[in-house]
Amino acid sequence: MSTTTHRSFDISQIGMTSAQETVLKSMLAMLQGRANGDWQFSGAADTPGIIIVNLDAVQANELQAQLARYPKKIVAAIHENAAAAQIAAQLPADSLRLDAPLRVMNLLDTLNLAAQRLTTGVVQKSAPMPQMQTAASPLLLALHDLAQRTEGILQIALDQAQLTFFIAEKKVFFEGMVLAQLNQTTAVKVTPLSISDPAVQHAIALSQPWDTLLWQTGLQAGQGALLPWLAGDCTYRLRRWPESGLLSRRAVFVRLAAHFSKELVTPESVAQNARMTLRDVTDFVNACSLCGYLVTGKRAVVEAPAAAASAAADSSKEQKRSLFGKIRSKLGL
Amino acid sequence: MGAGKTTAIGAVSEIGVVSTDVKNSDLAQSQKATTTVAMDYGQITLDGGDQLRIYGTPGQERFDFMWKILSRGALGLIILLDNTRPSPLLDLNKFLDGFAPLIAETGAVVGVSNKPGGPSIDAYYEVLAARNMMLPLFEVDVRKKDDVLLLVDALLSVLEIR
């Protein structure tokens, strides 16, 4: 257990509904003793902790002034409406993100990450947004927002094509060649549809798991670069492993998943440690991000080189590597 | 019981599984005709002559003395869960407790049978998260060799970076 266990931290909120607040409090009770730090929902403004911002309920032009009242807090954003994602651009770059609706697993990750930062004093204020490394197509951004939803019927219209999505319990039904449209630069129009709409009925006939679509989109969209909402100098960790059906390139993805599940790491450090190409790592990170498997941590700091490992440790590692290599070879992995 | 230990070991073992299956007298737990008591055993001979031994031990608590015995010197652990049992999430918690020293020392992978009707995969991850654990967890059909190999591959990958 980390040294943050006995520190007390406060949770405040801006714009949360009473239902969200009730759910949050019950989850906090459930996580008592399991999360790093002692977390209380007291609403105090000047104590260390997190400030949860419901982006659905805040005015963009008032956000900065509201956040200024909580100088010692890390921002954690939550939203259900896709349109609210635009407001997120005004948040500090190291802001955390909470799932909507709230999920205990995601909340635990967020609290632990915040506790780690608060303990080490790594609270960044008004840091610049991560530099965009690729131009995001409007369709990709729309998919990113849709990925936060668990249900709804929406039509995404582009100049040349209409893509109809029916999302229910994380299963998506769609009509249209989605991946072929990824790099369209024209604006997209997102329209809610009703279940009785003929386009919806047609789309339902072409069902496909949502995660499969998002995974494939993530693998293809970046073309070797991280997606715009990710940054190369930020650290990432998996909150869960990708589903088995998605690990088509298993020899690569399973090893990458192991590296990203141990601790918060940068894509570059994983490429070095796993002896993989940066392209493989960025494709994996992009796919995990779109599927919602990824937790974003703080920006990486340049650290002094670690002391040289002992010869005994090196030898033991080498022996293990040799043994695992033999097992892999025997099983054809 | 009924998670597929014998089948999973048989998928990767180069010898026929040495099994201690007997007639199932506990039909309240599972409707299968036979069940493992004590353990299953399989093995793989590696280049150079080393042998990788694979042991499967029953999940019922009355066999927990076997858990400790088989944990000694183990490289790692694969937990197989039957998704259709009455409380598979409690089963997971029980195994995480029972094998805690081995998991802390090496690592573990969780395979959940992909039969319909049980908790979602997210629910299993919630159990892990509540314990501040992050283990590879997959929905698998242990009758498929590829699914068993995925569990082994994930375990080796976790072990390699420890």
C-alpha cells in the first residue's frame, strides 16, 4: 500500500446532479479503506483533493472563474452529452476524466491517481493542452464522443455518406463504411433518431460490437501518431485488458497490454522496454483510448537514470527470459 | 467446479491429462457427470529437456490444502471461473484470497467461461478494482486451444515484466 493511505483529501463538485452526488457518495463508502487516501465529500474549497466538474451543466465562459476558487484541487471532468466535450478544452491539461455514468472502477483509478499526485505535489495549473500530433477528422472526434455513450440512436451525416448508429448497452449497429470515411475532413452533423425511423431498422440488421468498431478505428486512425487527445509525454495505464476477440495481433498486443497494465508509463518508454516499434505502441494506445480502456496519468518528468541493476538481478531476469522464451517456442506463441 | 480445468490442461499438455476425476456427488454445485478431486496434471517438455508441469486444482474450499501445496515453487497462476455458478464474483474473491501469496509473488490471469447468463466482464473487473488489482481477464472457451494459449501468453507477458 502506498504512503498516501493515511492522507485525507476532499472532493468538491461543480454542476453535479443530486443523483450523481448520491451515487458518488455511495461509491466512496464502498471504496473506504480500498482507495489510497481518506476521501471525503465535503465541498471545501481550499483543501487538497479533486474538483469534479459536470461539463453538461457548466457555462464555458464561467468555467475558469469557477475553477479558480479551488486552487489546491485536481480537476476531474464528467459529461454525458457529446457537445459538452468541447468545454473540456478549457480544462487544465492534466485533468482527469470520470466515466458517465459513474463507475466504481473508474472512480477508484481516479482517486488513486489524484492521491498520488497530491502526495508528490504534482498539481499542474493551467498547463498547456497536449500538442496535437495529427489532424483529427470530424468523424473521428464524433466517434470519440459517441464512445462515451452507452445508449442512444444517432445519425452522423457527412457530405458523401450517412452513418447511422444505434447504441444500446455498448453494442453498436451501423450502416455505412465507417473506416473508409475516417479521413474525411468535412464537418459532420450528429442527429438523434427515433427507434421507429426506417434508417434505424435497417441499421439494426447490420449489428456489430461497438468495441470492435472502435478498436479497428483506433488502430487505423492515427497512422503512426497518437490521436489528438493523447500526448506522447503523458503517462497511460490500462484500466482493463482488451477483450480477447480484439487481440488479433496477439504476439504484439498481449505484451503491450502487460506493459501498460503494470503502472503509468509513456508510449515511448514502453516501446523501449518491450522492444517494439513506436508505431505498434501508438496504434495500441489509440485503440485502447477509443475503447475506453485507458487511464491517463500525469506528464512524464525527466528522471535521473536508475542505478545499474545488480548482476544477480540481471542474471535472474535473463534466466526467466530464457525460460519464457522456451515455453513460447514450444507452444507456438 | 465445472470451469474446465481438465479441458484447459489437455489443450496444451503433450501427455494425456493425468486426472483424478471421479463421479460427481455434488450435483447442487454442478450438473457435470465427473469432477476433479485433488488435482489434474499435464506437462510440456521444453528445449533442453526442462519440463513445465501444469497442475489444476479444484476450487471447492475443502481442497484448499492443495492450493498451498501447488503454490510452492509455481511460476504463475491461471484462475478459471464458471460464469454460470451461483456466485462467480464471490468465487473470484475466494481464489484471490486463497492464492494471495502466490499472486503477489508471481502474477495471475483470470479466464471466465463465456457461457451466457452470468455477470458481465466489467463486473469481474469491478471485483479486481475494489481490491486495487489489475490482472488480465478474458472471456474464454477452454475447449478452444487458442483461448487457452491466450491465457498462457498473457501470464507469460505479465511474468516477464515483473
